[in-house]
Amino acid sequence: MKDTKTLLQVLLAGYTWPQKRNFLRYFFSQGGPVAAYQPITLSIVATGRCTLACDMCPTHSRLVPADYEHTQKTKTDMEFEMFRDIIDRFDKALAVHIIGSGEPLLNKDLFRMIEYAARKRMLVKTISNGTLLSEDGVMEKILASRLEGITISINGHNRDEFSRMTGMKSAVFDDIRRNISELIRKKRKTGSRVKVKLSFILDSVNIHALDAMITLALELGADHTFFCNFLPAPFDGLRPEERVLFDDAHLPVLRAAYRRLRRGQTKRFTFPPLLKRGMKIMKCCDSHFSQMRVDGGGNVSSCSMMLLNMENKGKYSDRDAWNNEFFQMMRRRFIDTQAPLPDPCYHCTSNFGIRLQS
């Protein structure tokens, strides 16, 4: 996030001066354990409930034991009053990602949350598995909202691949694809500015169907498509060596697919970072310095990818929660090149890896 292009985008965007000043403090900070600025991004766990229980999901997978220490524990929906208090306390954040550890559309206050954060000139994004888009009035609410965009996890170019990746019935794929198609049709009809995006998880099996996924995204007319590297866990069927994409084995496939895109299409796709075997841990993850994550119980953390258990890390309402013991500990671990990291960090592409795109 600390690059000149991002700096210029922030300064030229319609943020308030306090938001821009806060970002400048972050941008020019030296990355110490105590941050002299507010969080840049707020990650909100709108709910822990979900309409699916996908095998590859770090929270709801049936392949992950319930007592795994890094799994999200709190299932409570966030109430609007708590959300409003979070936004008011950390009102210099630039972005709010309402991503849940479940399906955000299950939270009855989702659209109130979106409106409240947007009124504070925060960029608001959410993500959905797409199963509830066909509920009465949901598409209309999405398209009339002040969301920057909604990303829908389609996770398959056809029924068989969806079922293999998620462990869910293949018929669910038909519903999700139909819902995406209808949402995009209504977006075009209404002229809504809400971006409709897709996400696919890639692993060592389906990477060879990458062209088919690209074709599907283009056919559906998504504004953008994200390809995400598989997030591993230390259990059979989910281990890094079984599923994760590595540079030595998979970079040529990604490069070839990227080169096949026509002019103008490359900006509509984000390709995944790849892990690099045997490399020295570079400790590139910035989330502990820039992001505060809050769940429905008021618990805080920094990571929204791998370290999902937020118990005993403090509350957002604590005095100087942003610089509490947990945040300072994690920042020290990433500052000190010799300090050990939590095990999941060693196989997280947000922390280290190589990227096809800058």
C-alpha cells in the first residue's frame, strides 16, 4: 500500500483532510510497534454465519477441526450500534471492508452500515457467496447502495469444479451463476456505479482451467475478477504441498494466461501471488500496521486472511486499542527479521511470495 501511485490516488480522491493527513502519517511512518496514526482500513466481521460450509473456507470448512487455534470463534452478528461506534472512533480510516467470516447479507443491518460508513467518505466494499442475491429486493438494495463494489465468490468455471473446490452440491453453482448474471443485467439497466466483481480460488488442480475461468468472467461481464491463491491449513486435503500455487511449478501457466488476454483486458483481472519455495521469509505483510479487524463481539485483530481467531487480543473500545499489546507484539515480529511468526504466516501470500502483476 506504500507506493507513490497509491499516495497520489489518496491525495486526489474525495477523502476529508483528516483522512488524508492520517494516511500521510502512515505513509511516512517508520513502521514501529506504536503507530502514530489511526487504522487505514477497517475490516468488519459482519457475521460468522454462512449459507454454505465450503471445504476450502478457513472458518466453516468441515476439514478443519473446531479446536484449531487460528479459526474464527465468534459467530455473533455485529449490531449497527457497535458498527457506528467503531466508525466514529476510527473515523480517519479510508476504507471499510465488510467481509464477515460468513455471508454478510445475513446481517440485517448491512445496508445501514454501508450507508453510514460511506457518509464518512470511507470506501466501502463487501463480499458475498452469491446464494442470497435472489432474495426479494437484495439486488436492488445492492445496486442502489453506496458500495464501491461487491465481490462474489464463484469458485468454479463449471458445476464439477465448484463442487470439487467447495464440497457443496453442484446445483449451487447454477444458482450463483444465475444470480451473478441477473445482478450484472440489472446493473447495466439501472446504470448503477456499484462494481460487480468475481473471485476464484486457484489451487494446483484447477489452475489448468484458468482460461475457462477467464472466459466465464468475460461472458458474465464482471467489472473485475480476482484469482486468489489457495489458503492452506495443516490438515489433510488442505496442506500447502497439496494445494498451494508455487512459483517453480505454476508461474509459467499464469504468465501464459496473462499473455493471452487481449489489450484492455489485463486491467480487469488480478492474478494471485505465488509462494516461493525455500526463500528467506521476507515479512512483507502490512496488515498489522494498517488494518484493524473487529468482530461482532467487539474483539480486535489485524489479519483477515489466516489468523482469524480474535479471542483475547483486546476490544476495539479499549483505550488505544490500535496500539494494544497484541498489535505491538505483531508489529515487533514483523520488524525483527529474526523473530518467529505464527505458523499460518509462513504460507500466506500476503506475507511473502512473488507477483505476476505489480
